[in-house]
Amino acid sequence: MEQPVQTETWKARSLEELVRILHQIFAEDKVSVDEVQALMESYESNPEEWLQYAKFDQYRYTRNLVDNGNGKFNLMILCWGEGHGSSIHDHTDSHCFMKILQGNLKETLFEWPEKKGNGEMIKKSERVLRENQCAYINDSIGLHRVENISHTEPAVSLHLYSPPFDTCNTFDQRTGHKHKVTMTFYSQFGERTVC
Amino acid sequence: LPAGLSQWFPALEVLDVSGTGLTEMGTELLSLPCLHTLLAKNNRLPGGPGLAPKGLGQAPLARSLRVLNLSGNRFSEVPPALLQLRGLRSLSLGGNRLHGIPPDIQELHSLEFLYLGGNFITAIPPELAKLPSLRYLVLCDNKIQSIPPQLAQLHSLRSLSLHNNLLTYLPREILNLVHLDELSLRGNPLVVRFVRDLTYNPPSLQELAGRTVKTRNVPYAPSDLPESLVRYLSLASNCPNPKCGGVYFDSCVRQIKFVDFCGKYRLPLMHYLCSPECSSPFSSASQSSTSQSESDSEDEASVAAHRMQKVLLG
């Protein structure tokens, strides 16, 4: 995904169409980050189309796999109850797109800690993403924490990761110490994953 | 609520009146016998002094209501009427203007889920620990300065959200929450360096009497004492020194020590001791070397620490 490519202006009129176009884009050797971001943003969230994947857990946010992109990408829906948030994490050398389908999510960007990691991590910026907005991050940009800061509304987001990955590092904000974790799916293709 | 609601829909089980500008509940609530879920978020409650109609405690609702969501309203205190809803399992008062939690919250003995995030709460009453079924407790985004050690009596607790408060330390009893899977602490000014604070306030007469009753197993029945004292006696904490076997209520010596949770990060914990003379194996008076006492506390803590492996959404 390094070189600029002939970018098309896509309009995904449904979630199904979005998935179809993603397969098309990722079938090529080169994929443009801007193109994927614009495509994700073009899809106007329609809950009827994704409700079957939106399984909430009372205690923490959930990851629900929608499509595994023929091994080229993972498309998943994350469900955030009120007050649910992630730890600060990296993206294991992959590209990460995050589109809001419902509610709002706060994204806080952090600098990578020093090798030894012995002090409070440095916040770079923060923003609140609104419905249908799509954010992008990769390891060269930095680390982030994503959280639903609402105490009244749940939030739902659509994530695309390429290449797919199932482990990443989480970071302690106060010290910069990192810890490798394995991520799991709460459900896959609309079916609850048995633990 | 519109008049006649209970006549048109006598079998109503779920009622969602969120975002309707509601300022009070009204008497219609009393006549809905099957209602188990009431969602009234993002309204203007309470509009006046009384949230709910009189007689709520005797209405069928008091036993049938399981889920109540009053988040995003204007409550500056938990309405006393609410505490009569004995069957309540889930209560949300997130995003209101609460300054505290009433000790009578313990009346909601079926409560499993309590969401109080996004208020102005400064302290947690120890009585909150008397909720035997509480599994999920959210206290994030408040102004809480300390956690009472009694909170460790919440044996069913799975998830505790404390992020974005004013905590500088945690009571070491938090290690006793063996079922805790999630604990969020970020956004608190947790003390990072070792701090010693040996100020000690002598115990009150009530405290001394309470200690004697407990350690000598003086028998008492609820009819012997005023209710407030019965309650007080139930809030005794055990001295962490295993050789002491004493109990304390409010009077204690404080020292802040660090415990390393599975290499994640050092959490400052408050070791509560009965008195400066009660020397615990993992702490001693100010003269001892810090490294010895620190490693002792780490040994003890590592046993408890691996119980909290999945924890610490730092």
C-alpha cells in the first residue's frame, strides 16, 4: 500500500456492496489507503444491515467478524457499551480503518514510548469521531486508545485490518510498558463464538 | 406518562420513554403490573421534588421491575423512592449530577449491575459492599478520592470501572476480589513512587468498643443495639497482620506500598494496620529498609496478583 494508485471514487450503497467492493480492491497488488478510507466513509450506516453482527457484552467491548477478505483483510464490527474503552495498543504492522456506525468514539493518539519505557506516555492528540466518519492508523503514525465516553449511548464501529492480525501489544499509559495480547472474536459471521 | 396507559396496555413489560422530555413519572407507573424494563434516559428528570408517585414501594412494580435506566437526566441525588424497587437487577444513573451514593443503596439486594459513571461522586459508602449479587460496578468519570476497603466484600464482582477519578492509592483488600476480570484505573493520579505516611489518629471510643465486641466475640442481637450500631459492627475489617487477628473500623495506620501485577505496573496499595505497634510481616515502623519490606509485599502480592491476570485496562 505504498505507491499512489489510480484512485476511484466509490460509493457503497449497502454493507454487502461495501464488502464486495473491498474484495475487488484487495484483489489487486496495490491498494490505496485513501481509496479504502473514502470507500468506508461513503457507506451510510444502516443498522438493519449490520444489526445481526452487533452483539454487545455487558462488561467490555466486543469484536464481531463480518468478513475475512480471502485472507487479505479482516472486516469486523465492534460494539461498545457505555463507558467501554480499549487499552492503548499498536497494530502489528497492519493498516487499520475505523468507521463509526452508531454513536461516537473518542480516539486518543499516543507517541511510541522510549525503548525502556519508564515514564508517562505522551498524548499526541485526541478527537471524537462522529457517525459515518472513518479514521485510519498504522504503527508509523502511532498508538491509540479508543473509547466510548458516553454514559447514555452505546457505540458501534466497523473496522478493517489489512493484513489480518490476532496479536498486538497493549501499553500502560503511566509507564509505557508493553504487554503482548491475543485478540479473540466474540462472534463470527453473526454467530456467537463459543469460548 | 399518558393517563390510561395501564388500561390500554396492561401486559406491558418493556417501556422506553427515553428522549421524551419527561419531567416526572406519574401515577400510571403504579398500575403496570408486568413491567420489568423501564428506559427513561435523556429526559429532564426530576422535574420537581418527587420523581415517582407515592406508594411506589407497595405497587406491583416494586417487585416486577428488573431494569431501570435513568442515565442522562438531572438527578443530583439518588431518589429515595428508587430504593423501594426491591426486585431491581440493573440500575443506571450515568451522566447525571449525583454528588454521592446513599448508604441505603444496600436495600437493592438483587442488584447485579450498577452504572454511576459520569457524575460528581466524591466518596463511596461502605454499605455499597452489602450488595451480594453485584457483578458490574461502574464509577468512572467521577471525583472519587478513595475506595473503602469494605468494597472487597463484593464477592460477585466481575468488573469494576474506576477510570478518570481522583484516586491516589487503592486498599490492598482489592486483591481479595477473586472473581474480578476487569479493573480500569487509568486517568487517576495514582502515586508512582513509594510514599510513607505514618500519621495516626487515635481510635474513638466507639471504635475501641467495636473492636472489643468483635475480637472477644461478645454476642449481640439486632434487638440489643440501635440499628446504626449493628450496621457499624458489620463493617469491621480484619488487620492484615495474620498474627494479630484484630479488627478495625476507621482508625488505622496508613502506608502506601507497591504491588506488581504480573509485570504490568506497580499499583499503590494501602496497607491498613490496627495501630503502629501492630507490626505486620510485610511492613514495619519507619526505621526498616525499604527494599526488604517491598520484596515481602511482592511475595504476598504475587499470589493474589495472578488471580487478576486479565485485569487492568491501563
